[in-house]
Amino acid sequence: MSAGTLIAASAGGVVEGSATARPAPDGRPGGIHYFARFGVTEALIAEALAAALSRGGDSADVYFQHRVTNDLALEDGAVNRAYAAVELGVGVRVVKGDQTGYGYTEDLSPSALRACAQTAAAIADGPSRAAPERFHLAVRLPQRYPLTLRWDEIGSERKLPLLDGLNARAFAADPRVRKVNVHLRDEAGAVLIADSEGRLVEDEQPMTLLALSCVAEAGGRREQGGYNVAGRAGFEFYGPERLDRVVREAVARTTVLFEAVAPPAGEMPVVLAAGSSGILLHEAIGHGMEADFNRKGVSIYADKVGKPVARPFVNIVDDATNVGARGAINVDDEGNEAGCTHLVENGVLATYLHDAISARHYRVTPTGNGRRQGYAFPPMPRMRSTYMLPGPHRREEIIRSVKKGIYCQNFTNGQVNIGAGDFTFYVKNGYLIEDGRLTRPIKDVNIIGNGPRVLEKVDMVSDDLEIDEGGWTCGKDGQNVPVSQGLPTVRVSSITVGGRGA
Amino acid sequence: MDPAETMLETARAAVRLAERKGAREAAAGAYRVRNVEVQWRDGRLERVSEATTRGLGLELYVDGRYASVSTSDLRPEAVDRFVEGTVRLTRTLAVDPYRALPDPALYAPQARVDLDLEDRHYQENTPEARRAVAEGLESAARAAPGAEAILSVTTSVGDTFAETFRVHSNGFEGSRRVTDFWVSAQVSVQDPDGRRPEDWAAAAARHRSELPALSDVGGEAARRALSRVGSRKGDSALLTMAVENRAAGRLLGSLLAALGASALQQKRSFLEGQLGRKVASRLLDLKDDPLLPRGLGSRLYDGEGLAARPFKVFEEGTLASYYVDTYYGKKLGMAPTTRGPSNLTLKLGAKDRAGLLADLGEGILVTGFLGGNSNSTTGDFSLGVQGFRVREGRLGEPIGEMNVSGRHQELWPRLSAVGNDPYRYSALRAPTLVFERVQFAGL
């Protein structure tokens, strides 16, 4: 099914994680630095690419990945479990027209790499092509993940007090809190991409994520909620303000649920709060603008570029350049420059999100959206950080304009059918709007709409854009990648709310 | 040494290494998996992916503390450094008195049945045969009545050969070899109003000979997609809901999420304290059966090495068992059952889908869920749906962009009929289910 999904982080879900790797200092010119420790050389890559092109593919690339993930989890008052994972492997891709052959292996020896490349080569069936012997830097890397405290230099003894402190503060914040889970993840490592054009680039890609969730009890009722933050950053990410916010928001978002009512069922105006409501864009338009679906003619947005899809004050971008954001990248997983792409410009559908295959198909420059989960997966067009630019209205004005509707604040997940255009997102926290005022809290309600129809109904956009700091993960065709999203306060004049009140 | 022997030895060596580095107990899992997938689109090959992949996981019990690790970097010196580093890390954690390997008494007796999970003809599958199947699936889709409206057909064919090995320092050693074969077809069609609705059909089996005819899968995908043309949003209303077999697993799955010992112990289960109580209609009679020959969820031992046995999860609507692993079982003072589901089978009714629809008269048949979520702490759920209006006992117009909401505590007592048509291509073999008075949201 051509469906994209989006899931928020939670402290309940377990991950894997770690080891020590010492990446090279930033800012070095081309050549192999990080992967030299694994015996990767230009000669090894040249040999693999020669095998990849041995049956006449148009182009080929190799993608080496080393990722070390560490997880610490606190449950029942103690940091009593750790998870660590090391991923090391290489994927070889051969492209012939829009056809792809792919192989991967964890064994980086010349013989294993050659066998893997020959597997991928089988997509083509012709005389061999010449492969490069020397490589040059694919792109100059911007510094979008500056960090001061590298994860491979932070021992668990520095991380443990952070989790213990959050636990104590969450319990102290409200006597109704009965269970607290804290989960801290960090990732260090790098990717190396080299292709048959002789381009080569290495990028070190840090990531961290912190989730606090709690269960509260009152009057025989239980509610569960939480808050999470994520970014491409080091240990310095966890400053006092951010940690305060994690505790405050996690507890507030849980305890407010005791007052929550079921919202009504049916169509009504919906106001989306600034920040994580960007989930609307991710589902309503982002996936549908991924060029693979359009190249295949299966997206509801196929053939709509250049046509008006929203009011003139609606501008939507997918941006790789937000420094430190979870969705930021210096370079995409095909070695292409990654910048800011306009999906909708002044209400007009502007640019699809391209990988190299779709860019060739449409004869445009790749937009740097070719991404992959890891070495076991070929790249495809994916979002990075998707958000709407500020508009002409004010938040207060927007809320005041609604007689009866809902205000959505916090979300857990969303999904879309790319061809029919139907999408959903699940609201964990929000409020009823009655006569222009936020009144009773609401919870646990799914919202369902149709992408193009809902974009047309975005009739007010505020000036208060926020990029959400949460740990969003986008799923497509079995591959997960980290993304960000954002929104100013927005009004959708009518959409179906899956409530059950009157 | 053959590769399987090598991976078993890797697991054994990892346990010995962990003990040498200071772990009091350890468990290791190693795997070697060959994956092949062919994707075909609109008359040509789209993508071929093939790889043999391997990895190692290790659980360490060090001075009353616990950590679990995994790596795909199996170079001996790298594994050595990794284990040493992790033992050091584990020593910095809090002591956890509930962490230990399972009681070895629970490793036996394993059932003496041949689960027949490996197709011995696996090696006979060829790239040409896979391509021919992928192409055949497309032809079948394009042979469906009304195929002029088809925009695109994507099919995929894949198979997996997996060997996994598990070794515990307190005496457990297990190995298994399984094969999986799957086919799928996805069809997009043109709706005159500009939408491009899509639907899919798929099948999976342990043995290649058990896959259905290509015409069944390709044809079903096309028929389903074509039937979505002209879908409309219906009125918000309380209606009888039938859920098609292949979609019903989503509902059962969210109910099962509240049965895990970790959810119980962490106060995140609305089914806490309900063991032995009636929580659903008597038609909910659900068995966890790990011993079904050729089953997609079959196993002789579970993820902790515990000998697998069939048990009732719900018996005539009464909650009969939780899913209890060693760790949370100790925390709760409950005997372990197993950490998570194997195959799930429901006691079947007498009627097929058409028969159930004829009985229900007016309502909605849900053929797919879209997004949404279920809150295992409170039992609240809210899910996007698509399907068909049912009028006078027959399928009516397609509906979409609608939603169902409620609470599991209220939904399952309203289960009013169960079909005779379990979905074969999932470990969760749900039949068509019918529920009375469900809140739909639409217009």
C-alpha cells in the first residue's frame, strides 16, 4: 500500500544502541577518513563499482554505514537497563533507467563486496562500463549538526544523573504521578557515499532523543502521557531549560487528561496549534509530493505542479537546513546537496521532492531528498523537515473566529493513502473551542481528511511558526527515517473529527 | 565449517566471552538470513534486492545488573571490544533484583512435533521464476473487469531463508530454520473526480507450494482498487460494523497490547485485574497456538527459550491468560507464560462474509483501517476507516474518509458474530468480525 506513516517517540518503546568510535575532526577535505578504520580504501570502492557496472548499468553507488546507538532507560525509579547496537555494513546500488538492483553485506572484505556488487549488477544485461579509479569530494558539507559534547566522549556516569533527576522531578511535580519512564538515546557514526561519477563524501551524523512518559492516577482513573525532544546534537542539547520543559510538559499533558471529554463526531472547524501540528503537512501533502509516487502516476498530486492548491498566503517547504533539527542533513544518502525545497509557493504547487532517479526522469536537479534507513535499503524520495511559513493572521484571531470546533495541540501518529489522498492524525491533547474560547480539554481522537481538499480549506495562517523539537520517525515502504515538522497556528475550516460526543 | 555451524559457534563464543569479561549469566542470539525481493511495475522490472545478512545479539547479567546489545560487526576483535565495553557500561547501572535468565525448568519439554517451517525446495527458486511470478501478478490484475481505469500495477515477490540460534549460559541451546515466501500486488486506479484510489492483495506462506494462484492475488488487488472509485464520506452515526478478516487483526492487536506483563506492571493496561473475568462477548474465544504446522507464527520455543505450548487467551469472553515474560512476571509475582503472541486463532462461526452481511442488514463493512491509535491504559481507540455501506444485507456504495471511535471495554461485549473465514496470510488468523452500535464519524 502506498501509505506513509509518522510516529512520535515515547519512553515505552525500546531501541538498541553503542560502542566507541572516534570520527575524524570536522572540516577536512575529500578522501576517506572515518571509514579508513574499517579498511575502506578508494581501491576497494573502485573495485566494487567496477563489479557493479560489469553488466552495463547506467550508474552505481556504494553506501557505507557505521552507526553506534546507545539507549539508557529508567523504570520504577532506577536506570536499570541499557541497550547498545552497532550497525556496520555497505549497500551497493546499480541503476539502469529507472530500474534498481540492490545488494548489501555486513562483511566489508573485498570478496564480499565484489559478490554484493555483482548481485546488484544483475539488474542490467549488457557489456560492462568503465568505473572511476579516483574520487573527488561530492559536495562541501555545511555544518548543520555542530556539537560541543560528542557522544563518544560522554560516559554513562554523566548520563545517569540526567535520567534520575528527571524521574525525581516528574514525581515531585504532581502527586497523581504513579509511574515514570525516561529513555535517553544517542547515536554516533557516519556514512560514506561514493558513485560511478567519481564523487565521494563522508558525513558524520549524530542524533539524540529523550522521552519522558508518565502514568497518573486520580479517583480510580488512570491516564498516560508524555513529552519528547530530539535533535542532531551532542550532550549539550540537554540544557536546564529543555529539561524543565520535558518534565513540565510531560506531567501537564498527562494530568490534564483527567478533565478531558470526548469531542463530538463529524465535520467541524479545526485549529492546529503551532509546532507539532506540522503533522498535517507531512500527511496531507508531503508524502504525496515525493516524486517517486508522481513519476509512477499514483499520487493524488501527479500532474498538479504549477496549479493553485491553496490560498495565496500558504507556503510549504521541506528543509534540510534547520541547524540541529532531527530532520536536518548535510548531504542526502545519494551524495547530493540538500537545501530547502518549496512544495507550495504562494498557494501554487511548486516542486516535488526528488531523489536521483526521479530527478533524471523529470530532468531537474535533485533536491537532496534521496534518503534511506540504512545500508540494507536503497534510497528513495523522503521528507526532512516539513513546515509552513508564517502567514497574515494572529493566533488569538484564529481561535476567536471559531464558534464550535476543536484545537489540536499534541499528536502521536499519522498516516496517508497517497493516491486517494485520505490521511489521518491522532490527537493526544487538545481543547474544545466554544464561542471563540478554548474550554474543556479533549483526548484520544483521530482526525481524518483528504489532502488536497484540506489544503483548500486552510483559510487562516498565523505568524507564529514553530518547528517542533520532538522525535518524529517517518515510515515508507518498510524504511524509517528521522524527520522534523512545524506549523504556525492554522485554521482548517472543516474536517472530520473522529469523536464520539454529540 | 558450514555457515550455520559458524553462526551457532558465534553465539556460543559470545556467551563464553561475556562470562570471561565478567558477566554472571548471558544469552546470545545469532542469525543468518538470505532475503530476495523482486519488484515489478507496469510491464517491467522495477527493483531487485538480494542479500545474505547476519548479526549477533547478547543479553548480559553482570553483578545483578542488565544490558542488551546487538552488532552486525562480527570481526572477532570488534566483538571482543564491544562486549568488554558493554560489561563496563552494565556495571554503572542500577542493580535490578528481578533480572535473571529464565528458570531452566521452563526450557523443557519442547513439543515433539514437526512444525515443517522450512521448504526444502527453497534453493530451487530462481531469479527467472520470481520475475515470472511478478509479471503474472500484473497480468492477472490487468485481466480484471474494468481494468481500463487502472493507472499502475506494482507487484512484488520475495522469499527469505532464515537460520537463528540461541544459546543461554544456564543450559538452553536452540536453533531453527524457516523459509518464507510472499507475493503482493498493488493497483492504483483513476477516479473520474481526480483521486487515484489504490488497494492491494498479498499472500505469504512457509512453503512456496502453498501460495495461492497468481490470478487470485492480482485479480483481487484490481477488484478491490476498482471498487474504491467514487467513495464518499457517510453520515456520522451509531452503526453495526463488520470488519473484514484481513483488517480485523488491527482491532485484536490493540486489544492484545493491554495483555502484556510490562503494560500491567507499568499500570498501562485497562485489563489489569481482569483475569478470570468476562470482558467480551462469549464469541471472543481466542487461542494462542505456537504449534500449528507451517504456521507463520509457529515456534517450539519463544524469544526467551521457554518451551512453547498452546493456551487460551480468551475463553467465551472471559480473560484466560496474560502474556507474561520472565522479568515482568517476577515483578508481578506471576508465572511466565510467554512474552508475546505466536499464532492466534479464533473459534470460528458458521457463516462467511456474505452470510454475515445478510444478517446484519444495515451498517458498514470496514475493509481497511487508516492510522489512528489505541490507548492501552484507558482502552480508548479512534481509527480511520474505509469500506462499504451495507444496505439490506448487501454491499452498497464505497465509503472513505470516515472514522470509528470507542473504548475496547464497550466494543468487545458488542461482538455479535464471528465469520468462518480466518485470514490465512498472517500469524493473527482473524475472521470477519461484527460489532453492534459502533460510533462512526463522517459528515
